[in-house]
Amino acid sequence: MKSMLSLTGARLAFGMWVATSAFAAPFAFTTGNPDGLMGAASRRASPGKLETETADDFTLDQTTVIRRATIVGLVPPGMQPQDIKEVEVEVYHVFPLDSAVPPSGNVPSRTNSPSDVEIGTATRAGNSGTLTFSTDVLNSNFGVDNTVVNNLKVATAPPGGEGSTAGEEVEITITFTSPIILPAGHYFFRPEVLLTSGDFLYLSAPKVIPAPKDLQAWIRNSNLTPDWLRIGTDIVGGATAPTFNMTFSLAGETVPEAGTPGVANCLGQTIAALAQEFGGADSAASSLGFSSVQALQDGFTLFCKP
């Protein structure tokens, strides 16, 4: 009852907003298609294998509800969709947020890396029921020029990496049953995939947007944590060190008039904005991918916490 009263109060308090208020709009981000240059491990821990995380960045210009994502990777030949057992997604701020400062000094640089730890409210996984996923085979024989899988060390004799490989190119479509809500900012997106056997190699995509709007991909395993290494520059060096993007997309809706996390009126302002933008709380929950009005309010309650 309390949640419905707070929603009603928000509607009444903000029901007379002027007609010039900004409205929600579809959000879409993509790095494009794989370029065949790099396959980097991004896998869940399994017997004999360390957890290995590969992350690439994206920016949001305003508060955004992310409903879906896609990732493209390489799996062993003959792999069936049912052989993908688990998918987990984490989101990180850019260092030094959520990190020890100064850093350990065990890696060449932490400038523009993901943070030490993920944003807890943005973690989603199949086994927790907060995402579902489906898989499509795009190419039964796709090759990459280089890989980074187990040897996560700074190259002493560039170029580094673990050499070329080939396999099935697959696209995994992820639906967040509990959508991810993030304020405007710069973030890293990190998916992990667990296979029945073999490794999921996250495929690289062309880097077409210059820094600092677009940073490069980073990788770490559980031995390296909390630090990260640049896939290009650190592991794959050379006279002109390469940089890599990874192949992923995000989709959802913006909430331009959302409140500011940590500010006292954040939740009331946000719920009122959603009711205004979508024509009611029920419509907002449905349009944004929440299972109910209560789920929408619960999600934005977490968003508004400092």
C-alpha cells in the first residue's frame, strides 16, 4: 500500500508539469560488427579455468533504462545453443571511482580502465533470473588474427597475444528481466559466458570514435583482480600499439527528467517524470520492461540511493 500511495502522491505533485518537459526516447548503442582482429576470453570460472573478464566502454548522456544487449563471440566448432550454460553482465564505472587510490602499481596504467569493483545494482545473470538469453550462429567458420585467453601478462617482446584461431561466430541476445538503470556517465560493459566446454572469446570491433568518448577494451582474470590490463598496448604491444573495441550493443529508453541519485526527492521526481513521459505508471512499467509497477518502483528506489 505504501508504494502505491507514494506513486499516487508523485502523480499529484507533478501532475501540473508544463508541456515543455522532456520526454523519454529510445536509446541505442552499438560498436558495429566484428573485425576479425581479436578474440578475448570473457568466461565464468569453471574447473581448471580462472574467471576472465573483458570489458569495453559506453557513454550515457542522460539517465537511461537498459532493457536489452547483444554480444558477439567465438565458440568451439559444433557448439549448440544449449551448450551456453550461463550469461552474466556487470557494469563498471571508470577508474578511480569504486577503486583503491592510489592503485597497486602492479600494472602499467589504470588510467581510463574499469573500476576495481562493479556497480552492484547493475549486475544481472541468468541463474538469478534477472536476464534471459538466446543464441544465433552467424558464421560456422569465423577466424580471428589474435587471441588473449590465459596469458594475461604485459608483452615483453611485442607483439603479444596467443595467436589466431577459428570457430563459430555467435550472437547472444540478452533481455534484462530486471532492466538496468544508470544515470548519465561513462561506463564499462562486461559480459561473461559459461560453456559446457571450451571458452567464449569476445570478438573485437573497429574503433571509429576517438578517445576520450570511446576508450579501449581491458581484460583481467581472478589472479589480476582488482587490476586490469589493456588488451592492446599492454598485452598486444608493438611499435604502434593497437587498441580494441569489443562487439556489443545496448538498447532501452532514456528518462530525461529523472531525479538525481542521493538527492532527497530523487524517487518522487523520477516516478512523476515516468508517469508524465509514458502517460501513467502502468504504461511506464510496461514500456520500460518491468514486470509490474512495484518492480519499476523497486528498481528506481535502488537507483536513487546515494
